[in-house]
Amino acid sequence: MIDQNEPGAARLSRWRRSGYIFIAFLILVVLVLSVVQVWFMYTTTEIPAYGSIRADERGLPPADQRGAFLLLNVEHSSDYTGQVLQLLATTQPGVVDQTSGAHLLPTDIDAVYVQSSAVSEGADYRVYQIGDVAQSDMKVERQPGGKAISIRPTEATWKPGAYIVDVPSEGMFGGRTYYQFYVDVPAPR
């Protein structure tokens, strides 16, 4: 029989109590984070589907970032601070609404730049306008190193409309990843 007054039993009891307190703390953290998530989902509106990021010395996204980016011309709208916009990845095409999407003028955009851990065939990467029957031809160029691809219209100008960037998903399950942006009609001068 174990005597409760023995120092080893007291130490075990203290460890057990500490373990219960730690588990209770973890449960509390999970509950608080769940409430914060629900609060964020129902109170936040118009989350932008893009973000301005700092370009490297070549004017490209940092090598460790993956996804689709818009490379902007030197002369672009003052609404965007940098020359690189990272687009939000979605699992379905056409879900980014007008208020949260990036809106640019045709003269603002240089190219769509897709950066991945490994780029597959150029035909797997598409940029197209939603609802445009006569799709513009796009020129797809693999970048040195095999981890990036740039896409530009062959006619060198972006037509106004909503665009989808459709790329293969990374990972073992495959599928497609979609990004969206808008090209607006320039205002008359």
C-alpha cells in the first residue's frame, strides 16, 4: 500500500494536477479561437482578395512565396503601393466579388507571374476573361530555374473585364487553384 504522505506520491499528485490545468488551458484556448473565428467571419466585410508585397531586386516576388502575382508596370495606379500584387488563392473559379478583387487599368499590368515549387507544362497555366467567347491569346514564358512562369497577352494590352488565373495545385492531391482580378475601362480624359 502507498502512503499518501510519501514525497513520491505528492510529487505524482502535483504533476497530475499540473497536467489537468494544462489540458484545461488548451481547451480554453481552442474555445476562444473558435469564438474569434466566428466573430471574424460574421463581422468582417470586403476582405481584399489581393495584397501588395515587397518585390526583390529584380522586381519579382520573393523566391519563397508561392501563388499567382500581378507584376505592375513602373507607371501604375497610386492605389497600389508596390509593383507586385499577390492574389488570393481559391478552390473555385469566379468567387471573388467586384468589391474585394484587385481593380487595375490595362496600362497598370505587365504580366501575371505564377511561382510554384516546380512549374509543369505551359499549357497547364491559363489566364482568361470570364464570359468572353473570343478569348485573348496569352503568351506563356517559363522563367529560368523552372519554378516560375509569366503570362502576357500576345497583343500586349489587357482588355477590360474579369480575369481568372487557372493553375495546377501543388501537392499530391492535384486539382486546380484559381485567382481572380479585374481590368477596368480607363476613364475618359
